[in-house]
Amino acid sequence: MGGSVSIGAGAIPRPIAPPRETPVARVRLQNIDALRGFVMVLMLVDHLRETWFAYYAVTDPIDARTIIPALGFARFAASFCAPIFVALTGLGAYMFSISHSSEETTAFLVKRGLILMAMEIFLLSPLYWGIVPQPTFWLQVIWCIGLCMIALAALRHLPRPALIGIGLALVCLHNLLDPIRMTAQDPLFPLWAMTHQRDTFALPFGFVAKTTYPVLPWMGVMMLGFGIGPWFRPDQDPAVRQRRLVTLGVAMIAGFVALRLLNVYGDKPWFVVEGQPVRTLLSFISLTKYPPSLLFLMPTLGGGVLLLALFERINASKLIAALAVFGGAPMFFYIFHLAVLRIFYHSALAIWGPNHGTFIGVDNYNWIFVWYVALLGPLYIPTAWFSRLKRRRRDITWLKYF
């Protein structure tokens, strides 16, 4: 880019240096990456449970009367992962749109959406074969995010108030659709299973699909993440942004507590377990994830925006920098850690054989936390390498999809 400085009637050509990134923009990006990284690290606990504690049945929502308390609270902590990550995907799409044309943004969302859906089917689903009955294609969170990105590619052209309004309607009102149940005999059953009813439907050649993440409410979450994007523009005052985030987060959590106490809408009722206050608390926070109920989304998204504000305030800490490494390469970490867990599992199964029916696993849930501490460091090293590679080699197009 070139320019000139006028002096009287003449002009002296002088190159104009590209604008430097402001401190606000750097903080914002590290802040978002750190929260994304926090989600990825938290997710590891639940995936370890799926690997080494798979024989222990966990209902949705959990049964507070019978669940191991440590597992119940760990499941609640893991509940924050998907809502925060989906909302950050919407926010990330808005940030991408700031520096790219409308056509480029649409193309990126569609391409990435299709790539994520293909990864779920052809890469991630086979990783579960041998642990769960096959041949099942698990339409889980990556599939869901892919579909939501494709939907967002079209919906983002709506006026911002309309986009936020539709997002709120999907999040707040989709539980009204819960009574609608379809069976395999209904012609629209596969579509409804992918949209709102968690279920299994048949595919050709003996395959089946499990719709773990029906997409309707998740579309609302991604739209809301996109909708708050203007708060994160580089020209926005960080203090104003943080006040908005704190206000929003507190309001969502307070609204959750009030609505949960009423026990009238948004999820299955909670109950008191006589003489066991811990299990009563577990009942209160036992929320439906598949699909995510309104009450599931209120505290998890509320907690997410509070963490976003907190991480921005302490952005200079080593913890935030380390979390940002995980968040800088989320897809790489997701695929890599699942592959490592499956290699460990199948190796142990081949060496020692099953010890819980058809599964092999640990007998005490506390071993999950031992595995967690042991794996964080080894998983950090390759993730940090790939994160640096993404920053260094921006000329390699496919890297941006990870």
C-alpha cells in the first residue's frame, strides 16, 4: 500500500506502513484462545472417563441417587466444554469477518463446516469402534459444529437484532418441542433425530448413526456467540467489554438459579435426597445435555462469559499463555488426544483383556485424575509445536482449519 504527504502544491511519495496490532487486539485474541484452551483441557477429564470408566453407565441427566459424587461433579464441570466452545466458534466467525470480505467469510464457514463433518464421520467415529458397538457413526460435537457453521454462513447476513432474537428463541424455547417424539417408522425421523431428538437411525450397508448432538439449540448458541462479536472489536474499550461480560454472566447464572428453584420449565425437575445434601446439590445441577436444555445452557454459557472477562484481566499470567497454546490449535489437540487415548485403551485391551464385561477399565474413579495429571504435559508439547506452526506458516492454507 502506498501514499503521499502533501506540501503545498506538490507531494512527496512515502510508503505507509501497515497499521500495527493494538494491545487491545492482542489481549482479545489471547483471551479467547485461553478460554478455548481451558475448555480443551477440561474436556480431557471426561474423555478419560469415557476411556477407562466406560463400563460405568452414566445417564443423561445423571441420577443423583446413584452416581459416584466425584463423577457427578466432574460431569458438571465437563458440561461447560461444549457450550463455551460452540459460542466461541460463533465469536471466532465474527472476528474472521472483520478482516475478510463477506464472500470469503461465507466460503470459510461452509468449507470448514464440511471439513468438520467429514472428520467426524471418517476419522473420529472409527476411533470409538472397539469401545462401543460398531459400525456406528457418532454425530457428535464436531459434526454439530460443522452443521452450525454452514447454517451461520447464511444466517449471519440477517440484521444483528434478528440474529440474536432467533438465537435466543432457539436456546430458550426449544424445550417446548420435547414432547414431539418420532419413531423409525416416521418419514422425517432421521431429520428430526439430527435436529432435536437424540436417537439412532439406520444407514445403508448395515451402518447406524447416533445423533448425540441434535443441532437445533446449538445453532442458537453459535448465533449468540456471533451476535456479541462487536463487543470484541479492537476499537472497543476493554473496561466496557468486561462490564458487559460480567453483567451478562451474572444475569445468566442468577436466572438459572431462579428458574431451577421454580422447577417448572427448562429441564427435568430436581429433587431433595433426604439426609444427603451433596446428592441434593447434584440433583440441582444434574442437567440434560443431549440436546442441551435451557437450564443446561444458562450456567455453562454464563460461566463462560465470566471466565472470558477474568482471563482478559489476568492476560499477562503464565497460566493464560499456556491455556492459549491449547486454544491456538483446538482441532489438533482434539484429534490427537482422542487418538492417544484410543491407542492406550486398545493396547491395554490386547495385553490384559477385558475386566468389566467387554470393557477394560480402572476400578476406582480417582485413577481418572491420576491419568489426567500424567497426560497434560505430554499432550501440551505436540500441541504447542502445532500451535507455533500455525502462527509461523500462515501460507499453508489447510492449517487454519485446525
